[in-house]
Amino acid sequence: MAKGAVAKQTVFETILKTFEGSFMYNNGKECRIPIEENGDILQIKVTLTAAKDIVDASEGSTSAAPASFPAPKKASVENGIPAQHNTQMVEPTEEEKQNIESLMAALGLN
């Protein structure tokens, strides 16, 4: 299995759950997110690549994520297959809602 494959799958699954109507395309290599802009339907294409070098956000970044974003969790793997977790839906906190609103505004998606 390629380096970062499990982590990328975890990120794609989060994107698919977050954006209604999003779907995988191109043999699972990209995620398409349909969104309306100025009355037109667009698709945002998301592809993921595992970084070769691990860097600190302060090393030359022009726009780091807000400090309130949690560190990413390590993906669980069992026998090379992502582990299935029993998850329970919980409502987002007000802080999480504000983070999403800020992110959408920064991306011009509001």
C-alpha cells in the first residue's frame, strides 16, 4: 500500500461526509464537490498527496490554519485495511461552527 493511502482515504471520507453531493471520481483519485457560485453549479476537484517532508506550519507558510484546529489523528490500520470505528453522531460546538464559517468565507464559499 502506498505511503499515506490510509490517511488520504480518511481525509476523503471526511470530505464526503462534510459536503453534501460530493463524490469520488477518476478511480478514487479525486473527490468532486458540487457547489453553487453566482447561480452556476461548479465542481471543486480535490486531490491529495502525502507530503514527502514534514514541516512546521511556521516554516514559510503564508496562511496557517487557526490554532484552534486540532492536530490530525493517526489513521488506524488492521492488516493493511483501514479499521472500522463505531461512531456516534454529535452536534458541532459553536466554536466548530464558527471555524467552518471562517473557512468557508476564506474559500469564498458563503
